[in-house]
Amino acid sequence: MSQSNFQQKDMTGVLFYNAYKDKDTQPNFKGKVMIEGKEFSLSAWERKDKNGNTYYSLQANSPDEIRSRAEDNLSKLKNNV
């Protein structure tokens, strides 16, 4: 199932393998989660604990957070020109 055809239901989410990852700081998986009718972007990093067991570290961002971060980055770029 492609990411664009997915119908999100409340309190569910989906992650897809990040084929564009080229640095360790970028997530291994990206997707979306719907919580109380609001869609969040979701990122997951595959990690290893001290015993070598695999776990996943997650980060969720609201559309407002993403927009604000993009506006801040754009402002910084304009100031450096």
C-alpha cells in the first residue's frame, strides 16, 4: 500500500522505511499518526541498547511545529544572504 493511498483512522499510525536516509541523524522510518482527529508526522530511529537488543526511538511533530520550524529556517536563510 502506498503512503498516499492510506486512510488514517483515529489512534492509529503507519511507518514506512525511509529509503532517502543518508545520515545517522535521519530516521529509519517515517509516517503519520492520527490522535484525537489531528494528524502528526512520525519518525522512528532504530537503536540498540547496551545488551544489543533493538528498540525504536520515536518523535511526533504536529503540522504547526513543522510549519514553525520551516519558517524559522527560511528566515535564517534570508538573513544569511
